[in-house]
Amino acid sequence: MFEIDNKFKNANLPRTIRFTDDLFEKLNKISSENGISFNLLVLQCCEYALKNMKSDNN
């Protein structure tokens, strides 16, 4: 299960990423409701996806 964590507070490597309007609005709403930055939420979503991604060996 996805849980909000503050361990990415000090992320400092800037990158540009493009979102669809719908996805941006959903993520922005979740970050606001949980009192965290949009950036922190995106980092956590990426880490969660990588940890739960099926590998070619499975």
C-alpha cells in the first residue's frame, strides 16, 4: 500500500517532466490533501512504482 513518507525532503536534482492535465490535477489534489509538496508526492510515486514493478524474470 502507498503511504506518504518525508524521506525525499532533500531531493535536489532538478529535472523537467510533463504531465497530462488530468494526472497533474489528481496528483496536485493528493499532495494538497496530505500537506506535502507536489514534488515529494511524485518522488514517492516513482519509488513505489519501481519497487512494485514486475521484472522480466517473474
